[in-house]
Amino acid sequence: MIAVKIGGSVITRKDTYRHFLPDICRNIVRSLFPFRDELVVLHGGGSFGHILAKEANLPADLNERTKRYFSRIHNDVLLLNSKINDIMAEEGFNPVSIPTSLFFGEKGLNVRPYRKFLESGFNPVGMGDIVLSGKTVKIISADDIMLKLSKEFNPRLVIFFTDVDGIYSDDPKKNPEARLLPTIDSDINFKAVQNDVTGGMKHKYEIIKKISHHADRITVINGKYPERLKDLGSERFIGTVIENGR
């Protein structure tokens, strides 16, 4: 299996409510065509999820206010999911939506639908989503779902499409001296970056360290230049590669 996470910051304008960037999404999808027979896709919420999640100040107790936010956020991320699925279908994939909130229960995320559809020749497409955990309304990020899927499927390749070239020694958006790290290991440390609703790059890096024990290879690449994916494994590749950490 090859598992891909498309960052919401890449395919949406995160500061503009429900602003989708279809051309960038299509280019990413086209870059994945060689992997279509074994591909699982996850995506973040971007401006379809984060803006209202911040406004709702999640996590929070279930009440009439959070119920309204739950419905709005869930419907918004489903809308984004539908837009991605439309592009995937147009480009020759067989996408099937796996709504996270419907398969999240007391034991966490049920990944059986991913296995069922992948083994039947489809491309499961999951998403960061709002979920109900007991009496608490909270967000489950696509990064967290990726960790769960990696533990279950042991993918040979995990791809993170982000809005920067890879993992840096510091936040490249704030520090011009930050260095792109072509390879990393579990001992590397860097300063905490500004977090967003689901944790920002620091959270992503912690998740990636955990995923590295379950996947043969992980790469972090700029989703604005998905054609770089074809250079993976060569000296020309621009991005960050993490080999199996077992």
C-alpha cells in the first residue's frame, strides 16, 4: 500500500473560508497516477475545517452550540472531500469517501472500510474531520489517521504533500536561516513552530517519527511542485526522506 496525505494548506487558501485550489489538487492527483492500484489518500481540512474549528474553540463539551459547529464542519470537510474525489475520478482513479466521523467510536478509528475498499480495487479517500468522543467534540487530523493506517497496513511508502519543501531545522516561514533536511532520523530536534488547530509541523514531525516504525519509507514534499515526486530516490529529489526506523 502507498498512503498519501494532502495537506489542507496546499489545496485550500487557509485564511479564506471554503476556498479550494483545484489546479494544485489536480496536479497532485496526476502525480499519483502511477500508484493508483495501491493508493489510499487522506487530506486535511484546510479552510473547510480549521476556520470554524478555531471559532468553536475545540475540543469542547457536546452542547447545542457545539452540535451546530459539528454539523457545519463535518459538512464542509465532506464538501472538500467530494471536490477531491471528483478530480480523482476525472483523472482515472476509483475514489471512495471514508468519512472519519462515521467510523470513529469508543475504540478510536475503525480502519476496516479502508481495507475493504482497497482490496476491492478502489482508492479510499479519508479526511481530517470533527468527531464525537464520548461527550466531547474534537478534531481528528489526517496525520493522526495516517499513523493509525500505517500501524494496520505497514505501507511501503507514505507521502506527505505540504506547503513547504520538506522538514526544516526551524520554521522556514519565519526564519530565513532554516535549513531543508534531506534526510532525518528519530534523534533530530528543532524548535517548536507555531501550532494550528491540529498541531502544526511540530505535531506532524512527532507523528512522522511514529509512522517511521511502520512504513518502509516516508517523504515530505511540496504539494505545489508534485512533479518532484518522480525524482524520489535520486540526488535531484527536493524534499525530506525518512527511511524505516525499525
